Amino acid sequence: LLRPDIYDVASYGDRKGLRMVLATNGTLVTQAVSRRMIESGIKRVSVSIDGMDKASHDAFRGVPGAFAGAMAGIEAMKNTGLEFQINTTITKDNLHQIKDILNLSIGLGAAAHHIFLLVPTGRGKDLANRAITAEEHAAIIGRETNPERRDFYELLWYTGAAQSDAAFLMAEDVDWNNRTIAYSRMKLKSRGTAIKPALIRFGEEVAVILRRRPAAGALFPYLR
């Protein structure tokens, strides 16, 4: 939102038939900004919430008032009818708050709650020691009793696929001979078009997961 041409960029993408979305910390969103985003063709906004309350979110962001600003931005979008989702980066500091942040997202009326693992690059390069370990991730997955959701979470861990894209994967997207998955981006509306999907090569860890999924049709029929 600091870019003066952001609305021009969004309008251009919208005219080209792309589903335009925007990621923000929410602090610069007012009702006037929200209306302008809608007018420019932006269909959904993701707001980063990394703690269940002011203390934990502000500590992670390193900015006093970040939580209050995000909540105000969300309220502005709700008042103007702009769809929003919550994005959360999981670290050792908020790992125990996953359910609380999910419940906060539901209470706010978010369209979705997307979980991200910490990638220690850019401004996050000094937080590498706060990233959760493979063992901590496995412990979270191990608590999931639904086999479809457990396979879904494990696939995300190994491939880095976006949640909405992975949920729509088909058994026919898997090329067992070449060990690749044809990966279409939902936001580009590329499935079934001339746009060629990306190919994700997979090893035995992913193969084990895929063998547990349906041999035809949707890999995750209840998550679609």
C-alpha cells in the first residue's frame, strides 16, 4: 500500500482476467483505502496476524500498536465488504497459540486462515533460531486424527505448495513415471487453460503420502 501505483497494478491485472489479491499488515487500511481496493479489482486481502493478542503480535512484529492497527484495518474491510483472510507465520514463540489464532480468525469472520512456516530470509534472517524443527512439525501432524488432513499437512511440509492449490490436486496431476506433480495456481485460474502448470518433482517421502490418496479424482475430496 506504500506503492503509489498499487491500484493501477491491481486494475491492470484485473483487466487481464487475473484474480487480484493483496497482502498487508493491515495498519494502513481505512474504509477509504478498502473501497479503493475494491474499485481496483482486488478480490481478497490477507492480513498478517502472528499472535493471539496485542502482547504476542506486537512482540513478534517489533512494533507497538501493530495488533490494534491490524484489527482496525480488518474492521474497515468488513464495513466495506472486502473479503479478507488471516495469514500466520508459525515460530517457537507462537506455536502454542495456533488454535487461539484460528479461533480469533473465525471470530473476526475471516474467509480463511493460512499457516506459514518461517523462512529466515530478508527481514526474517535474524529469526532463524525461532523456526520450528521438523520434530515439532511432526508432533503437530501427529495430533491430527483425520487421515486426509494429516496427508494434506504432510504434503504441504514436503512440497511448500500453497494450501488452496494443494487442496485441488487431482490424482491425474501425478506422473508416477517421471515422479512429478502438475501444479496449477488457483489464483491464476490456470487449470484447464493453455497456461502450462509448474512441475514439482517428488521423492519417496511424498510418494508415500500420494500412495495413501485416491488413485483417481481429487486427492483431497473433503478439503476442496
